[in-house]
Amino acid sequence: MLSKSEILVTKRFLFSKKTEGYVSIFSWFSIIGIALGVAAIIIVMSVMNGFRSNLIERIIGINAHLNIYSFEDLIKKKEIELIENDLDKNTYNEILYSIETQGLVISENISRGVAIRSYEKLNPKHYLYEKIISNKISSISFDQIIIGDSLAKELNLKIGEQIKIAIPKTDKSLLGQIPRFKTLKVVGVFDFGMYEYDANLVFISADLSRKLLLIEKDIFNKIEFYVDDPNLINSFKNSIDNSIKNHELDLYSLSWIDNNSSLMNALKVEKNVMFLILTLIIIVASMNIISGLIIFVKEKNKDIGILKTLGFSNFSILKIFFTIGITIGVIGAVSGTLIGIIFTENINYIQFILEKLLNTELFSEEVYFLSNLPSEVKYEEVLFVFLISLIITILSTIFPAIRASNIDPVETLKNE
């Protein structure tokens, strides 16, 4: 603890008079440097957290937690029923039988390659219907199609207009092989918030998919499972794989983690690297404290000598200069934490203002997967950053404080 005299000297040294303005300048620049470093780490890590959560939410919402495929392309319903009988009904929420293929959508003279997906039965509360931004619907008829908002803008399509789809299957004719076409009516436009899906995915009825692909009833090419906790999908996948093996089925399963493992690993590595790089900002700011305190000690040699002649011990001088450094670090860390949290919580509003001022789009969905800048503040990470900044500040303060305490008052006052 500091005595009253030590506190008084600390205040005088930390917030000097105008005639000794260097100390105040040094203090403010050090505080600003640490605050900016801490704020930058919190903002970047929060954006990375938001990006990862948002991306996973959309990927899982569009693509099931676990998919079953066949090595022969087609899956019989009775094969899936065998697997269902082996599973505990409490281990999954929903199973969907789907048909998926590639094709072309054509509007006037514009064509675009897309993924075509259809379901045998779809709950009206399914993710697809919840993301429809046009007039709400709960089913898809034989001659209807639902497309993404980015695709609708690209093809200049509106609700009720006609669009053609073509699939790889062909029909024989006098002119040779002709691709299969079907003219459909646009009845819905969805917005998943991911450009890759909003521009490249369409939904049609299962009956139409069967007719176009010449698939019989109760035959599919993909089975989708949904569970309570997607993060625990691996244990459910093991159950599926064991059932497939026991029944000697020509099937295999892929979880959402398997399909996006490279992306998840990339996000994790990027977050760790960004934290390391931004931590260097705080270290650079702490160097200001070291250099500033060393110069400060040099300029205060006379004052330190006088303090020692008045009875201040080496330990008292050590505590004074250590307190100065810690005070700067605490003010900087607290300020940076508050700035980081406030900035992160209002990041979309700040983005909107900057886009208006600069008259440009800072966050294009064609480039960044998502249609807006996400953020998610994890307060355990904020606390970790705050503590790291304090530790760095403490370490950077030790050497100058020790140097100040070891000053010889006789030599100092003699030289003065």
C-alpha cells in the first residue's frame, strides 16, 4: 500500500504542472496507445466470433446437420427405414428425404448454373419458409419454384414471372439429345444472408424432380438429419455409420463439420493469428511506457535525490514509479475495453454511417459470404484481453521502477 506522501508524489509526477508538461504528454500517449491496442483486439475478435457464429448458423440452417448419400447415387426409402429402426428417436429431431441436382435457370437471354433442391415433405416452419422475404408460402406446387434474392436481382425476376430450368438429363429426338426443360412460376424469394446460396440455390417440388430425373417413388439421392446440438454431431454420426455397416448398406454419411472442416479450421487459425498480431500492438504501446518512464526517471533524478534525502526509501521510490506505470496501464486497458465493447455493439450503425459518408460499400456480400458485418462479444475473451494488457503493462513497468529506486542521491545532487 502507498502512504499519503507516496500518493501525493505519484500524483505530482503523473499529472505534472505546465512547466513540466513532458510527463503529462508521455502519460496520455501511453494511455492512448494501450487503449487503441485493447480496443482493436476486442473489436476484431468480436467480429471473428460473429462471423463464425453467423456462418455456422446459416450453413447448418441450409445444409442439414448430417447427410446420408449413396455410392450408387440413389437411396431407397426402405434402406433409411432400417437405419431409423436402429436409432434412438430422442437422438435426432427431424429427418428429411430430398432430391438434389445441378441445372440451369434461364430468363430471357440470361442463364445461370444453380443447385436444384426438393423435399418429399417439408415442415411449414422449415428454415426455407422462415427466410422467404416475399409473400409467405408453406408449400411448393408442381409448376412452381422458389429462388434467392441475389438470383432474382441478377435475372430481374419478380413474383409471378416465368423462368425455365434445364437439367443434365436428356431426351432423344430426331435432332439428337435434347436437355430437359421446364417452365416454372416464381412463387417465393428467400434471403439466407449468404450470397453463395442466395445466388446459386433454387427449390422445386419433389414430384417435378422425380419427373425430370426419371426417379421412381420412394427413391432419393440425399437424406438429411437434424439434431438438438450440432456441436455433438460426431456421436450421432457414429451411430449412423454403425447402422450402415451392420446392414451392409452401400451408403455413407457426412456431417456439417466434415463438409466445412477446412473452413472451420481456417477461421480458428485466423482468429488465433489475429489475436497474436494485435497483441503486438499492446506490446508496442507498452514500449512507450518503458522508454517514457526511463526518460522520465532521467529528468526526475534531482527530485528523486531530494526525496531520498527527505527519507524516502528505495522501496518507496520503486512503488511510486511502479504505480505510475500501472495507473497508465489500467486507464488505458479500461478505456480500450469500453471503446471496444461500445464500438462492437454498434458496429452495424457505424458501418452504415461510414458507407454514407464515403459513398461506398464497405462489406460486399459477394465477397464476404454474409450480407452484413456480424459481431458477438464474448465477455470471457474481453476479460482475458484486459488481463493480458495489464500483465504486459506490469512487466514493462518493472525495469524503469527498479532503475529509479537505485538512483544514488549523493551523485545526483552533486551533478546538479
